[in-house]
Amino acid sequence: MIVILPINANETKKLLSHMYNEVSKELFGFGTTLLKVTVEQNVITFQAKHRRAPRSEALEGKFPA
């Protein structure tokens, strides 16, 4: 897939956030609860907070440590 990024930095961040969320949904079945994208020079950084998977919540309830 070839994606042409917009020149506007805010539009680029929105597009990257959308793409990241779509990949997350495909891999895990749900998107992120918090997502921050930074673009500096040639480096794109994603800081994401994902919901816990139901399996993790069940295990944490039985074995908190």
C-alpha cells in the first residue's frame, strides 16, 4: 500500500493515528484508548494505551502478582 502523507503536520498525525488504530483492531480486535503521534525529522513515534485483553483481566483477578 502506498500512502502519500499530507503536507500539513496535523493532518499527517490524524492519518497515522487512523492507520495505527486500524492495524490494532485487526491484530487485537479493538483500538487504542489513548494515542499520541509525534513526527520529528525522519522519526515517527507512537505512544499508545491499549485496553487489557479479557484474558489478562481474568488472570489478574485470580493471580494479582
